[in-house]
Amino acid sequence: MQEQRYPLQTLVDIVIGIYRNGGVIVGRGANFILDGTPALRIRIVGSIPVRAARYAAEHDIDEKAAARAIEDIDQDRARFVEKQFGKDLADPVAYDLVMNSDRLAVDTMVEMAIRGLGDRNVDTA
């Protein structure tokens, strides 16, 4: 894993600033930083073979090398979240919506996210 280049407080400040001003935050444990806020927390998952095929095409490498790269990236991200927040990145309860990119088209996931944004403040009690 690459060495962290900024203190955790800087990351927290940036995520909170984006949250307050509006925007989309991808990764880096933002869902844990914003826990308790009305933000919509989405996780997109997919199998290694499907993700490797996409990665290989984007980076012009073979799928075996792409699969290794994806596994390394996944491990780095999981370690970062565990170290910084003491949380499991893959815990589905940490998200409002988990979507499988092996089975859902990008347009469908976008529609689901938009729908989730509209429903996120609905009282379900």
C-alpha cells in the first residue's frame, strides 16, 4: 500500500467540506466519516473476473495481471479503512445501497442511485 500522504484529519475535513457544499465522494472511508448524516452511501461490487476484464481493457494489460492489480487495490483499500476507522470496508450494513456491476448496467445503477437520493430522508419507522 502506498504511504498515506496526508493526515487523517485533512481527509475528514475535505470529506465534510464536500458534504456541506454538495458533491460526490468516492471511497476513502467517506461513508464512515459521514456516518449519521443524511448522505447516501453506495457500494458498487463486482467479481474479480469481470472487473479484471474491464481493467485490462482500460489499461491495455492482460487479464491475469489486471486481476492481481485489482486484488492488490482491494486489499489496500480494506487495510486503509481498517487502520483509519477500525471498520470493515465490505460490511454491507455500512451502506444504504450495494449494487453488483456484474449484473446491473451503468444506467440502471445511476437510476437506482438517483432514486436512493430521493428516498434517503424518508422515515421508515
